[in-house]
Amino acid sequence: QVQLVESGGGLVQAGGSLRLSCAASRRTFSTYTMGWFRQAPGKERELVAAISRGGVDTYYVDSVKGRFTISRDNAKNTVYLQMNSLKADDTAVYSCAADTGGVWLPTRQDQYEYWGQGTQVTVSS
């Protein structure tokens, strides 16, 4: 079992920044591909960003490219999502997820085995 705990959500004005963190419980964290998903009210959950095990390769959904940055610190078993230039459309519950199966930058929800409980991000316009 892998436990994932997110932190860093909150209320911010449009144009502001937030940094989300997701801490994993296992020291095998460096073997997981990690992703950040979000789900807005009335919308399907979508993958926002993903990062490979070593942190070299990343994926971003088009709507956040140039504004969000995913990174990881394997020594701290933590993955981050730096969110800049936030927009009202970024309002959602953000969840981190882990793929332990070795898929390179998985983009489907069903490819991730473990999930955090989520953290609310609200951007006021």
C-alpha cells in the first residue's frame, strides 16, 4: 500500500500562485510515475501533469502549459505542482496519484493505482 497526502491548496486571487505538495509513505517512491489530476464541479477528472520516475520527463495538459510546473524530490518522497498565473478555470479539487506499474507518463486515470484524498484550490476572479 502507498499512502499519498496532499497539502498546499487554498483560496487565491486570479493571477496568483500556489504550490501543492504530495508526500508518499513508501521509500520506493522513486520507482513511481506521479501525476496530478483535478476535478472541477460538474466536470470529469482530468490529468493536469505527470512526471517520470527520475523527474526528467514531464507531461502537461495544454491548458496549463507555461503556467504549471511539476517536479519531484525523491529524497523526500514528495512531488510538487507549482501553479502560477492562476485562473478561475483552475478551480478544482487537485489529487496526486502514483503509478507503480512502470508505465512511462501514463495519461489515463486507470493507469494510476494509488490516490491522495485531494486538496481544494479555489481561484477568485
